[in-house]
Amino acid sequence: MAGIDWNTAILYARLVAVAEDVEPGDEYSAANIAAIQALGYSFAQTLYGNELATDINPHAGETVTYGFLAISPGCELVAAVRGTDTIMEWIHDAVFLLAPNPVRGGAGMTEDGFTAIYKSLRVGRDAGAATAVASIGQYAQSGQAKNVTVAGHSLGGALATLLTLDVALNTGRRAPAVYTFASPRTGDPSFAGAFDRAVTASYRIYNRCDLVPNLPPILPVPYEHINTAFELVPPKDAIQANVVCEHHLTTYVWLMGQQAGSNAFPVDADCRGSAYPGPA
């Protein structure tokens, strides 16, 4: 297995954190765009899609922001995709149905909720706007994007997985990289195998104590993770032992910082355990 540069992974997680700072119904503010610029990228476009539907909260027809596209001075295009609080509702529903892989040229089956959102992922609020992958393809064809990296947390990790496969198969950039944090399983073994063959720069980062990466379960439906997993193990009592805190993006960034020898990234205040040694 290839190694990982934890500082690089932290950079992409911090870009995803900017996406998570934007409320689903809001647009990117000057402060959000400045935060992206501070990380070395220029904001390009907002990613929109349909909210994750659950039995508890159907979100019927609701268009929300899911993230953004940004470009570095070196022509790296990054797609950052956020997680969502409704992932907990999705867990509560515990109905993980499969649907045909939405990526043209891909194989296998994918979780139906993620599939529906991915098919709606686009660069405008209007349903007729260009899809996320079509927009990335345009940047690639114009020469503005020499490299493509996709990053996502939680639900955004599953969407990032689908988007990266789409970029690899259906744009001019055949070697995209992907960093996912706390991603659930996205599809079945056929899907995972097709992804692993098409995408070689894949970094699936997960917290051993986080429930979400263990879902959907492998039985009775045969879900399977993509390859290249990198495990994070929280020190005893450093993080509050609950589903939300183990899954929180600040927990992931702090744990990656520990791997990189940095103590610069604090855990969310509500998630610090009795033995938390990090910054306030």
C-alpha cells in the first residue's frame, strides 16, 4: 500500500471544513472565499445537489450546497464535498438499498441515497445546470485543470468516491486523486473493484471508533469499501465516546495532526474527552 503525507491530507480536510461551514441553504460568503484563498486556492464554483432523503426528514426537492470547486496557482482543481447532519438520520433508517452505478462506464451497484444525490450534483441551483463532472471536464479541456483532487467527509466521502471515478473515466484527467474522511461504503464489490482499477491515488481515511465507515454493513447486502485505507486510532479518553464526536471532522483533523507531529488543530470543544491533550 502506498504511504500518505498527513500534512497533505490535512490540507484537503481543511478545504472540506470550509464547505461544512456553509449552511445548506446559504451561498459562499466573502469570509468563506477568503478561507479558501488562505489555503492556497481560488474559489471557482459552488456545487449544488438534492438533500439526502430519509424517512425522518424527506427533504423532498430541496436544493442545497454540497461544496465547491477551487483552483490552485499550479492548476490543481479541487472539488471539496461536505458531510451532512442527515447522515445520522440515514443511519437511523437502516435501509441500504442498491441502485445501478450512476457513473458512465463504471460497474456494479451503489447505495441508492448516495446515487440519487450524485446524479443531482451540479454547478448551479437550476436542475439544468452542468453536472459536477461535466464542469471538471471543461476545466480539464481548457487547460485550467492539469490535476484534479476530490475530497469529502462523511456523506461527502461517498459522493467524492463517485465523482473521482467519473473524472477518471469520463474527463480528460485520467489520474485524479481522492481523499475521503469517514466515508461510508459506497457500493458493492463490483463497484469497489472498478474504482480500484481506475483510481490509483486513493486515500480513504477513517477513525477506528467511528460508526459511519462501518456502514452500510456487509450483510445482508454485499457492500465493500474501496482500497487504500488509512486508520486513525484515538488515544484513550481523548475524544468523547459518542457517534457524533468520533465522526466529527475536527476529530479527524486533530488525529491526522497527531500523525503529522502537529498540535495545531483543536477538536470541537463539545467533543474533548477527559484526557484530551490538544490545543484549546
